[in-house]
Amino acid sequence: MRSGTNNAVVGQSGGPTAVINQSLVGVVEGFRSGPAASRSVRILGMRHGVSGLVRGDLLDLTEIPQDALDRVADTPSAALGSSRDKPDPEYCRRILEACRESDVRWFFYVGGNDSADTCRIVRAMAVQAGYDLRCLHVPKTVDNDLLGSDHTPGFPSAARFVATAFRADSLDNRSLPGVKINVVMGRNAGFLTGAAALARQREDDGPHLIYVPEVPFDSDRFVGDVDRVFSRLGRCQIAASEGIVDGSGRPIGATLIQGGQMDAHGNVQLSGSGALGDALASLVKDKLTSGRGTAKPPRVRADTFGYLQRCWPDPSPVDRSEAREAGRFAARLAAEGAEDGSVAIVRTSDSPYSSTFQRIELGEVAAQTRRMPAEFLAGAHDVSEAFLRYARPLVGELQDMAWL
Amino acid sequence: MRSGTNNAVVGQSGGPTAVINQSLVGVVEGFRSGPAASRSVRILGMRHGVSGLVRGDLLDLTEIPQDALDRVADTPSAALGSSRDKPDPEYCRRILEACRESDVRWFFYVGGNDSADTCRIVRAMAVQAGYDLRCLHVPKTVDNDLLGSDHTPGFPSAARFVATAFRADSLDNRSLPGVKINVVMGRNAGFLTGAAALARQREDDGPHLIYVPEVPFDSDRFVGDVDRVFSRLGRCQIAASEGIVDGSGRPIGATLIQGGQMDAHGNVQLSGSGALGDALASLVKDKLTSGRGTAKPPRVRADTFGYLQRCWPDPSPVDRSEAREAGRFAARLAAEGAEDGSVAIVRTSDSPYSSTFQRIELGEVAAQTRRMPAEFLAGAHDVSEAFLRYARPLVGELQDMAWL
């Protein structure tokens, strides 16, 4: 698509979230009232991220009415389509070429650390080629594993889903007591799994045990933990991250599933599958039953929350507003002449919660992973008060639930 | 617990729902303003259903403040605790004995067809023993598989969760296209799985294929269906009931899982497990990949919605109000001298939706299962317009979702 001079492209990448469209709309709004306000500048949406750019599959967003944008902003998932492509230098060369062909001078990419890395590589190539292309990254991830920011847009809404789910499921497990394992997204970081702790209202509410990737998981200790809670309360609700690993860093899913529950292809796949939850449930059934002699074996069930965590249409109020503002901030950076960078959220107060935005270097975010700091963990299977103080204002008010 | 004369007991049984507490509170409210208004009559909650009654584990609900009741009503799950016990005649004899010991003259039981059967057996035993015990059943089930009623409290809210989940997940699947299988509750009836169809906004929206227990499931036809949709759209979203069976009535979960994915114990368990979804995903990966030659194999994922379907705290407005009213109606029947019966919802208008309540015989509900009628099905893998007209007012308005 060739259209005038000095255009912008915007795209979305990686796993969608409940608010990634807020950021897309924020970029479009900010750009329309900034660089595109007084010149013949277009802002073009890339279909399915950079794969659409290199294929020339672009959607002109310059004139889209504000009410249509507002409806898109309030819709979960990536309205332009997303992509799992992780561009290598050759791919980035094609991105740069596509930008030159369409007179693109601003490249906005909403995504995780791989998207920041794409921005970084493309920007470096443009500099080398003497082509004026500004590359701005807008962060998103439900995992909250990006560096340089207090938290990442997308995480608060996913955390709100997880906390709500645990609170309701905990009462389900009081109704019909047993061992209930819920597997939560988060391959490298336990922030989302830890958010389950916000579900607790009473001292004996679940989750009673929380397992995150940051703490090596030991199967025998796990069964012992469950036995202790179950013996005390007659029930046990567990939050387990899909990314839990053993002491040598080997994924527990792989270990347990290859130990007897591998699928017909010999594949071990964690997301979009119930395999890890089912494997943990088997472990509890096996060992708890044999260890308890003739006592009635507990009812053991596992749910894997799956993709609903990233697309449930009840965003946290803070996330909804910050994701939009992060997009606008990136457009403002562009208007002010920034050549590249990512957007970081800086928390300015816990209570009442407030935040502001700042530009950070792409290299601070690109291709790196943040994990939960030690002060957010409490022992081997819980999160700390510091984590709850951190997460609570992000997630927002949860429904008060009553019990007789 | 011995307390005065002429008491009532109320209990909850079976899988909890988002509104089973509405019915509990409706019974208490109705009873307090009826039989218990002017006499020294108590209404006692059974902890974990009839198991609490026979153990003497009862909670006096007579004086509980209205605002506390209101908070319980708006909380999902069974606030008194529930039970999976299916009383046989000996168990029912102990129930009757416990009623006599506590001077219980009214027995209210909120539950499915097994609870109606318990009411029926206990009532027959009381009549035979010459003990004046009135037994009233208040229906609940997310499966909507009770006879004698337009629909069952609990179903509309679960259907609302399923429809919302499919609408959001369908956009997730547009963002990152692939084959996505979502497994929905409903062991004998496809109403809840069919409700996924309410998610559709555009012609090409998911769910593209819907498999219910009423239509025999054929693995080869399933793979062919998926291939056709995927070839046309580049994506395919599937709603599969956990209760799908083959032509001879054998559960597909059992067939597929025992064919290669059985757990370490040789158990096949459908609920609280991701096994069926994972087995269906393997089937698609296997056959679609080999059938497509060198074409890129589709991304295949499965989620099992699990217990969140029955406990998510966003009830449908119709369900919230009808579940409360069903409890009050049972109490009113008791006040008017009914000796036994269940509560049926009679739809009086589709648009605008309205309904009323009537007493039906316990035998009409007890120990029987309703299935989807033929006119609610369209071909082998969809529901009909008649079903959508039936389900839409129950589920209520869903969020409009926009796409670029």
C-alpha cells in the first residue's frame, strides 16, 4: 500500500489480552491528534503483526470514527490480529523494506519482550541504512514478566480473572470438599498465579497452597503439603503455575507427563491443554490414597483456566485506563521526536493507587524476562503481604462473598 | 437439635450453581413470612444436605438478618455446603428418623433429580409411618436436564458464562488462528454446550461446530468437519460437551482416552479433568496433519471450562430472580398446605420474556433426565434457531464485541 508520505504502522503481537486493544486505540488516538493532525500522514494497522506488514496486509485506521475505536478498545483480544512470529535479522530486513515501500516513518508495536526486540533490531537496521524510522514499543503481557516497569498492561485484568475464579471456586470447594488444583498461566513468572491469593476473605479460604516457577517444585513435598492442609480442613485448594520447574529447571509438566501421561505423539504441551493439572491430580490421588491407609481417599479435581485468563471481558479498571494511556504515551513520545523506546509504568502511590508513564530504552525490555522478587514470596508455597499490597490496587475491588 | 415444635429443614444438594443460594434464601424468606411468621417454628439449615441432617449438623436460620441473607443470595456455590449422597431406602429411613427427632414437619431440598427422588422416598415413608412431613423440592442444575419445567435455575447463569467465554475466546482465536476445542459441562444433555451458539455476532464467528450428547459422535466425521471449517476460515472453534457418546452410547472420553491416553490408574474421569479436550485435540493434530500432506499443520488447543461454569459470579438477571422466586414459591406451597411437590418454571412469553411458577408432582422430576428435543438441533453439529430463541432471554444481554 502506497499512500502519501510519512506514514505510521501499528500492530499487535503475542498472546492477546483483555486490554491490548486499549493500547492499539491509544496509539491511534494519540497519533491522530499528534503527528497526523495537521499533515497528510496515515496510520496503518498491520494485520497479524509484522507478518501483515511484510505481506502488505494493512488497514488504514486514520479516519476510523471515535465511537468505533471506543468499541474496539473495550473488546478483548487483538482486533488487528496477532502473530507468534519472532523476527530474526532476515525477517527484520523485510520489515524495514516494507516500511520504506509504504513511506512508514513510525513503527508502533504492542507486545511483549520479543516485540521490543523486533523494534530494537529494526531500528538499528534503519539507522544503519540511513532511513528515518522511529520504533516505539507498547508493553503487554498477562505474565507481567517484562523488565523496567512496575507492571505490564494486561496483567491486572488477567489477575482479576484469576482472583475472582479462585474466590468463587474456593466456595465451590467448601460446598463439596476435596482437593482442587487450578493451573494458572505464567511460563516464567509467578505473578499471575500469585494473584490467586487476593481471593482470600477468611483465614481458612483458598488458595491454601501456591506454586510458582520461582520456587523449585518437589513432588513429594507437594503431596505432603496437600496432606497437611487436607487433614486440617478437609479440603485444599491449590494454585499451580503452568511453568513450575524442578530443582534443575526441568518443567514439572514434562517430568510428570513423560513419566506416564505423555500424549500419543510424545509431546508435552503446557498451554491449551489440561495435562499438567491432570498429572498433579494423579500424583495426589496416588500418594495420598496409599499414604492414608483405609481412610476415605479425597476427591481430587483439576481445572486449567486456559485462554479465558487472557480474554475474559471484565478488565480491571486500572488496567483498562493504563493500557489506553500507554498507547497514547507512545504516540506522544513520537510527536515529541523520540526515535525509539518503550513505555514503562511508574507507580507513584499504593493507596490511593496512582501511576505515571516514562520512556525507557528498548534494550531494557527486549528479549529479557522478569521474575517475582524474593520479597513477593512467603516460604515455598505462598506469596507475601508485600505482593498483596502490590497486586491489590491493580486488580481492583472483588465481589464480597458470604458463607453461612 | 431439639427446639420447639413443628420445624422446617432446608438443604442444598449436588453440584453448586451461581444461584443455588438465591433459592435457599427464597425458601428461608418465604418460610419466615409464612408458616414461621406467627408460631414458634424454626427453619434449620442442613449442613452438606441430608448428610448434615442425619448427623444432627443443623444451622438455625430463623433469625438471620435480611442483609446477611441478601449477601448469601448473591454468592455463588452452596452456602450450607452440598452433598453427593444419593440416599437409598435405608438412608431415607435415617432422614425420616432425624426429622422426627427434631420435630421437623417441612423438608425443603434444593437440588437435581436425585434430590427430588429423596423427597419422594422420604415423603412416602413418612406417609406410611403416619408422620406428617411435607417434602418440597426446589430444582437446580446447570445441565438443564430436569423434566417438567421450561428450564432449571442454575442453567441460565452457566449458559451466560459459556456464551461469554465463547464470544471472547472466538476473538482470541481470530487473533491467533487455529483449531480451538472448548469442553463444556453437561453429562446427559447438550443445553449448556448449545448455549455457546449465543456467542455468535458475525456470520463467521465461532463456535463453528457444536457437539452435544444427543447426537452420536463419530471421530472421523469430526475430523472431516474440522478440516472443512479450517480450510474455509483458517480457524475453527469447537464446542464439545463432556458427555458426547458414540453410536452405541459409549462415552467418547472413555473411548479416546482408553485408546491411548488413560491415566496411570486406568481411570476415565470427565469432569475436573482436561482429558477429553486433550484427546480430541490429539485426534485433530494426528489426522489433520497426516491428511494435509506437507501443508502447515494447524495450531490445535483445548480448554476445559470446568467448575467456573457453575460458580462464576455473574448470574443472568433472569436466573438470579427466578431462582429466588422458586425458593419463595416452595415456601408458599408449604404455607398453603401442599404435602409434597416440586417447582416448575412455566414460560409465558418469549419477548419480552416472562415466566410463572407451578407445583408439579415429585415423580415428574425424580430420577429422570431430560435431553434436548429434536427441534433444538440443526444437523449433526449445530443448534437451531428455536434453541436460540429459547436460550437467548434466559442468558440475557452479552457484551457487544468489535473487530477491525
